[in-house]
Amino acid sequence: MPERDSLEVDVLFVGGGPASLAGAIRLRQLAAAAGREISVMVIEKGGEIGNHGFSGAVVDPKSLHELFPGEDITGGLDAPVTSDAMWYLTATGKIAAPFVPPVLNNHGKYIGSLNRLTKWLGEKAEGLGADVFAAFPGQELLWEGPSTGSGQARVIGVRVGDKGVGHDGAPKANYEPGPDLFAKVVVLGEGPRGTLAKTAVARLGLDRDRDPQVYAVGVKELWRVPAGRLAAGSVIHTLGAPLPNDTFGGGWVYMMNDDIIDIGLVTGLDYGDPTTDPHNLFQKMKTLPAIKPLLEGGTLIKYGAKAIPEGGLHAMPRLYADGLMLVGDTGGFLNGMRLKGIHLAIKSGMLAAEAIFDALANDDTSAAGLASYDEKFRASWAFKELHAARNFHAGFKNGLFGGMLNAAVSMYTGGRGFGIFDKLSGHYGHERMKKLSEATPRARDRRVEIDNVLTFDKLTDVFNSGTMHDEDQPAHLHVADTNICADRCTAEYGNPCQYFCPAKVYEPHFTANGNGQVDGRLQINFSNCVHCKTCDIMDPYQIITWVPPQGGEGPVYTGC
């Protein structure tokens, strides 16, 4: 059997998104300015940098201008924003807001393709001397020190996932063990609910005394529509239908260049109805009278889904530990009030790089040596922005209108809103899901009609995501105990995995056998997975764990 290779670098960034790439760029810039050599590596699970870059994105260029002062930063962006609108959607039409809230004034911003932006940043990083490797999924953290939770263990590297492992776990003829990558500092920028970060946060207690992180899932499509449908740069945000008033979320319509509409819907992963189906809600959104005319005569060209960290400042974990840092969505750098996170991700990577540069100079990459990351964050505009939005998502726990009122009050109270003691309590989203005995399921009875012209089923959309997985490998979706799925979840929640997954990965085939028991099995179509991680987040028993598949697999979000 081949031996596992190993490699040492100074700094290893895991995840090839904006946060990691900005961090690698900033670190190489600082090293060049100081005449020092700092080896920097970025690893990405997708087949190419940008393949897994998915977002309905209006990009604030603020941090890009800071990263590349005096340079043209539009290479990774699309149309500059030309207009803003906010619509409250109903079953019969829309109510256009008389004005757009200041936090959603996008003058000077750009509609962006995250796929294109990350490719551009990847080229910039390589041009500055960083090693950037795609198809390298971080499979597990390498540790030094105690194996149990005193918080004294140190991260010393990452093991890259093996290739060529059969579905039975045995090596195939093309087996290739993933290398061990050792680093003085490992920076996790895996996106939301990162596999390695989830392990580190739990083992080191990085979320101690923090609010629970809560998520939403964004489901979107790209459409090519007849010329002149909307002016390039048009930005529309929506509230209301098709979401029930007790479900957090909203939609967007962004007009990109080349007659492409970027349309999507965010559904909060803290809903009560266990039959809530974010994909179906999005399909329903497209049939609404205010939205349907925008897409008529057009052609679906791309689909995708992604989890979004919505918890805000109070839910951000501690961002550093011995040999470890968290950046971007992994660290919770997202402003739910502004519906933006890319500029914050880039800034987080830059701040991490500056702290790392100082730590390496002092030969101290312990938690104490890396603590300046938190200090730099708290002294930055990024902290000020997130502080002003700190109670945004928590304000929606009692419904849409209460949340909107809290958001309005927040703009005049420096972000406090209805937080009497400056803070509204958070919650884990899956804990708010009600059992069938506690709720009257509505969503499963309100399915949209699929016509394959305007509306599409999950499998058709998965095809349009470009998702590819080798089916002869172990499933990368681990269910700890499928007996819970059969014996408890069927009766208590009605197997909500069949609804919340936007890619039809989970198919429960359970039937009562007449003896008070349930027969059947849970079919896991892992090759459909679009890597959104909704299942890992929303499973009511928390027994599903998402891990990366073989390197290079998954969706290909060209243009997204």
C-alpha cells in the first residue's frame, strides 16, 4: 500500500473561498514588503478554484480596495448596481416599498459571481507566490497534545482525504492516500458548518459562552432571459410570499450582464413545520405574479444551494486557538441585515494574515500569540458593522413583522433593537422544529406543480448544478444510527430530511409492520449532494454528519 506523503508549510489555509484567498494574498504581500519568506498553501475540495463558490451576491468592494489599493478590482465582479428595490410579495402581486432601507442601499456595489471572484482571487494568490491546490479536501485535523477536551491540544496540520477508496471502505487499484500537511498555523475557511471547524469548535470549546449559531439555506437559479427584461445592475430584494410569516427568510432578483438573472430564496433553518421544503418554496416563488413575468421566455442555466450563517456577532465562536484560526463563514462573518458576507470574509482573511505575520515574527503561534486577530477584528470596521446588526436574526423568532420592527428599531439604537440588555437570545435552529403531534404540517400539502418550464423538481435542478460524484466510494453523509430514523423520526417528525434537503439525497422507505415497529431503510443518494450542509444543520436528532467526498467532486457553480 502506498505510503502517506507529508509536507510542511508555514501557513495552511483550508478552503479556497474569498476569506482564505484574501488571507493568503495579504500574507504574501506582507512577507514581500518585509523581505521575508513565508510559505503559504491554500487547499480546496472543489475540482478547480471557484467550482464550489456559490452565492446570490451583491459585493461591497470595500475590502477588495483595501487588499489591492489603487488597483482595478473589477476583474472578479459583474455589473455595478444601478437600482435598488424592495418588494413585499403576495399571492396576487407585490407591494413596493416607498424607499429602500439605508442598510440595503447598494450604490457603489457590484453584482458578483462568487465563482468568478474566487477564480480571480486564486490567480492573484498564485501570482504572489502562494501554492493553491484544488481537489484537496481537508479530511481531518492533525493534533498535538491531549486527546480530550481540556482545550490544551494544538492543531498542527490537516490530513487530506484519500482517493480511490471503494464503497466498502477498501482501497481500489487506484488508491492514493491523501498527504499530511503540517503547518505552524492552520486557517479554516471551509464555509458554513465546516467539517474541520465543527470538530475544533467542539473539542476546544470555542463556542463556550456564545450564542448558538443559526443558519439559513439559500436556493437559487441562474436564468438567461430575453434582452431588455431588466437593466443590468438591477437589485430587488423580497419579503413575504412564498414564506409563511413565522419562517425567516426572503428572496432576491439580481440582473447580471449578458441578460442573466440571478434569482433565489433564503429560508431560515429554524422553522417549526417539519415538512418545510426550501426547494419547493423557491419553485413557488417563481410562480408568483410579480416574479413570473421576469422569467417567462427564459432558460434555466444553473442551480445551487448553500447554507448561510445567520447568528451574527453573538454567535461567532472564538476565532483562534493554538495553531488555529477561523475566517469567513466558518467564523460567522456575515451581516444578515445587509444580506452580505463576501466583503467581511475578505476582511477576516486579511486580519488573520496580519495577526499571523506578527505571530511568526515573534515565533509564537500559540493561542496567546494569535490573539491579536481578535484585537484587530474588534478595532476594525468589520466589528463595527457586525455589532450594529448583532440582534437582527434573533428579532425574527416571533415572526416576520416582529423581526422587521426590531430591525427598524435597531437602525436607531445602534443595533440593540428590542434587546433590553443589549442582546437578544439565540437558539439552535433544529431545536425549533416541532413534532407532528405539536404542529399541523402545511408545507407538504402545498406543493407547487412542476412544469419543467418555469418550475423544476430537485433532480432536474441537481443536474443543472453540474454535480458529479463517483458512486463507488463511501458515502460522505454519515448517519450515526438509522434506527433512530425508522423508530423515532418517522413517527415524531415524519422524516424531515426528505423535505429540507434541496437535492433529493434522502429517501426514507419506512412502513409500519403492524407490530408497533417500522420496517424499511433510509436510502442516501449521496451522489446528488450539492454540498449545502443543510442536513448536518437541520436534522432534529443531530445524527447526520457531512464530510467532504473525494477531492474534485461535487457541484460546479460556473457563473454563480
